[in-house]
Amino acid sequence: MESHHLRFAIFGNTYQTKKSASIRQVLSCLKRHGADVLIDSDYYAFLLATDQFDMDGVRVFEGDAFDADFVISMGGDGTFLKAASRVGPKQIPIIGINMGRLGFLADVSPEEIETCMRLIYNKEYVLDGRKVIQVEAQNTEFVGPAFALNDVAILKRDNASMITIHASVNGEYLTTYEADGLVFSTPTGSTAYSLSNGGPIIVPGTYVFSMTAVAPHSLNLRPIVFNDDSVVTFDVESRSHNFLVAIDGRSEKCKEGTRITLSKADYKVYVVKRRDKDYFSTLREKMMWGADGRN
């Protein structure tokens, strides 16, 4: 069967050897289709160090110096988030092959790799556009990308006292949080850190962001949901005179007095989804809704 020519850029988990097992199947499948294959340099070095792979014809790239029709993320949701940060505004659709545990974003199981590739080449898939948060820090330059697909968390930096966060929405004062931190989440990230702190589950495609306190001093501070066109600012006070901004789990250090501004980014991240796999079935499966714990 003749296949149309596609280019794939592959990112992967570089920490656990067992999570590299399915890459052999992916490479073999892509080779049969005559695809161009590019592999992130760190992942390429990891694969060569852990096993013997047929890398004939594979090209290696550094950083964001790549272009492709699709990106393949080999790992869990954490690997997917890192791949999404590297894709950035390129808007290349991402296929998440789940070598982890939960897998809301990386929802293609290793057993489904062949099926997934067949659907890609037959164009039997949908692209799910996910909103992204843009982060701006006054007079501070972040080390990594200032964009989050899941969430942005304002957190205390040490184990001492809680921090004070003065929050405003569209220039209007909202309230002051005395807490260990605050999680600002997209619908995509609502089932991650936000949920573990009591935040709401928000269906992807909903035009909102949510904000949830981490261990608040007052129980009256409940999660709140905003229109995603809102611009939210935070002014932070800390006894240690510094705090952390965690962007999709990657921590950036900030000094007390640094104003943090969060808003909707001007691009989306596109996730490749199967037409027969809906969000609610994934939610039931991953959250184990309806499961009888007595069995």
C-alpha cells in the first residue's frame, strides 16, 4: 500500500528504561510507511545508551529546531507537557503514546500504536485544540518557556511560612490569599494539580480558567472560575522574600515584589484524538468512576 509522505518528530521519557520499549515498534511502523523521522537529541542519546536500535535514516534535532507534520510523545503526561512546550506556537499536532500511568493527554496505549498510525495515514482522527496560559513576570526573565498547557502555580519556596498573594482580575482587586500557594489552571490541567487541591474538573473546550488555593489559611477561600479572556495579576509577599512560579511543573524563581500576570496565549496546542474515544469515557476510566472498590 502506498502511503503519503509524512514527517514525525519524536520526544520521549529519558528517565526510565522500560518506557523506551515501544519506541522500537513506533520506528518500525513509521519505516514501513516511508515516513521521515526526527528524534530529539536527548532522547536519541538515551535510546542509544539503553539498547540497540535501528536508527538508519533517522535525523536528530536540538531544542526547537525542527519542523514536522506530527509530534510523537513517548511517555506519560509529563513528557507530553515537555513536548508541547518545545512545539510552542508551531501548532504541530501531538500524538501522546502513554508509557506512564494516568494519561489524560498521552492516551494512546502501546497496544494501540499500529492502529493509531493507520488512523493517522487514513486521516481518521480529530484535532483537539487546547488553550495555553501565557506568563509574564515583571522585570524577570524565565529560564524556560513562559507558557503552560496545564497550569501555573504560585508557590512558597521553602518549608517556612505561607505566602501572601494579592490577586486582581482585569485590574479589579479580587482578594488576598494567605496560603502555601495558588494554582491557575486551564481546562486541560483541571484534572492535575488543581484537582488534587480541590479544584473543579473542567471539560476541554470550555472557555474558562480556574484558580484554586493550595492549603489556604482560611477555609472560606474556595476555587473560582474565570472567563478565559480575563487577565489575572498576582503580587506576592513572602517572609523569605522570594517565591516560585511553577509552569507546567517546571519551577522558576522570583523575588518578592515581582508582579505575575497570566492571560490566554495567542496560540493553541493541538492534540491528536481518535474519533471513537471521547473525553467522558477517558474521565470515567482514569478517575475510576463507578468502580467497586470492594472487589
